[in-house]
Amino acid sequence: MKREFLSADLLIIGGGTAGCYAAITAARRRPERSILLVEKADIRRSGCLAAGVNALNAYITEGRTPQDYVEFVRRDAEGVIRDDLVLSMAERFNECAADLERMGLVILKDAAGKYATRGKWNLKINGENIKPILAAEVRRYSNVIVLNHVNVTDYLLLGGRVRGATGFSVREETAYSFAARAVICATGGAAGLYRPNNPGFSRHKMWYPPFNTGAGYAMGIRAGAEMTGFEMRFVALRCKDTIAPTGTIALGVGAEQVNAFGEPYALRYGLSTSGRAYGTTQEAREGRGPCYLQTVGVTPEQETDLIRPI
Ligand SMILES: Cc1cc2nc3c(=O)[nH]c(=O)nc-3n(C[C@H](O)[C@H](O)[C@H](O)COP(=O)(O)OP(=O)(O)OC[C@H]3O[C@@H](n4cnc5c(N)ncnc54)[C@H](O)[C@@H]3O)c2cc1C
């Protein structure tokens, strides 16, 4: 294989939402520093938001505070959270939303010209182009180099510290070594940890991107890094015939989760995210699956709204 060696002050692995935003933030704050953003797909359409998004699910709406958000997350995660990390994000949500709007993201407004909210912590957006918008912003900074189609496989350690990484091109026969003073890993989650519950042809269909394979976790564990915040893992809740974030249908049109006997079961387990996921698996385990989203009460207007192209 051909070998390439590249160095930068900051190496960012994974150019999804977090990786692109990290590159933008670092480029603005330290224009004298060089940043290398390495992505195994193409930052214009990669990761969770490759196909877009319809809401910013993290916003401090009027009358609420970042601390309220921490409390909400604490309840939803049954107390298993790192308060400091959640708070540091919550304090920047609104600044980040305004920044995205400046970049060109369409955030819907109400009649009074205020951001239109969906639920307590969400803003409605026309987000099908959020990744191309972020990618275009990344490209505005001359101190950022983007390397697409390179899969990173391991960190390089020097004196017990991460000082770079190795990887290979998924298009050409090229092996890469990267050296950096600091490394940020933003490779997303581990979609394939649990097997999708779909039959036959749909076996591998999932709404979380299957290409987020947990590579970043594996690299961290192999390098001996402290892996923090892993007590609470995101597991996509799966109801029969719904290969989508369940909340999109459940919240959007009030479709209730029911078991195979048509019994609503969510209240029995609690309405937190973890409670709803646990309840669904418990119902299946106890022979009352598969679970469905009850859509019989959905009005024709709501249905039209669901299938309406954005
Ligand atoms: C279908 C769907 C709908 C969603 N809807 C919403 C919504 O409406 N509102 C909302 O706020 N959130 C929503 N989310 C959640 C949100 O999209 C994610 O929380 C967020 O994008 C995660 O960002 P990330 O940068 O951590 O991961 P990602 O954006 O997934 O980025 C990870 C990147 O790392 C790259 N990568 C992985 N491994 C490697 C490797 N070894 N080497 C190099 N690159 C690698 C991937 O290709 C990818 O580009 C949704 C998610 C999905 C999947």
C-alpha cells in the first residue's frame, strides 16, 4: 500500500455533527492552529444526520434554564448521568442554534417571529441540509483540512498519551499515519451492538446509521483511555413496523405504544426513555410482543402531516 503521513495541531476523527462542529469551533478560536478532520464517508452526508433532521432536540426554551435541562436528563436517564457534561452542553445549546441559523439552517418561526418549539426542549427546523450546511462552514476555514473516505482504526501512543492515529483509505490503496498535539474522537455510537429485530430482508435495517460501528470506543479501550459516561447507553427502541425514531410518530400524533394484545403498557414502566425501552423488551420477553404503535386514532390531517415531504 502507498503510505501517507500527515500532521496537525488538532486531529478530529469522524466528521459527523460533533466532528464538524468541533472543527468549526477550534478553527474560529485558534485560527493559527492547523486542524485535520478525518471522515470515513464524506462530511457533506455522513453519520446520523446524513439524510437530515426535523428538529433540534436540545434547546432551552423560554422560561427554562440549563439546570432544568440537567434535571430533565437526570429523570429520563434514571439518574445515571454526568451532570457536569450535560450542563456544559446545555449552557451552549441556544448559542449553537443561533449559530446554525446564521450558517443557513432554516429554523421555523411562530407568528411572533420566535423560534417554533416542539415539546419542551426542541425547535422545529427544515434540516434536510444540515450536513451540507455544516460541511460548507467547515470549508470556510483555511486552517482546516478535510480528509474524506479514510477509516481510522487506532490511536498512536507516545509516552502514554494519544499523539495521533492510523487509518486507511476506503477508495485507494493508501495507509495513513496522523500525528497531532491533540486528538478529538467523534465517531458516533455503536449501532450494531444489539441486533435489529426485523425479519428477513429487513434484518439489518435500523434507523441509527449502521456505519457508526463503535470504532471510537474500541480505539479508546485498546489505548487504555478512561471511558466515561458509558453507564447509560442509547438503544434505539423498536416497535413493530417502525424503523424510525419511535418518538417521531408517538409524540407527533400521540400514537400509543401497545403490546400484541392491544394493551397500552408504557405507564407500567414509566415514561422515561429508558422506561419505554425497558418496557418494550419486557413485554416481548413475557410473551406479549411484538409491540406496536397504535395509530388507529390518527386523524387524516395528522396522517397527511406525517407523510408530507419536508
Ligand atoms: C434517523 C435519525 C434521526 C434523528 N433525528 C434527530 C432530530 O430530529 N433532532 C436531533 O436533535 N437529533 C436527532 N438525531 C440524533 C442526532 O442526529 C445525533 O445525536 C448526532 O448527529 C450525533 O452526532 P455525532 O457527531 O456524535 O455522530 P454522527 O453524526 O453519526 O457522526 C459520526 C461520524 O463518524 C464517522 N466515523 C465513524 N467511525 C469512523 C472511523 N473509524 N473513522 C472515520 N470516521 C468514522 C461516521 O461516518 C460519521 O460521519 C437523529 C439521529 C438519527 C440516526
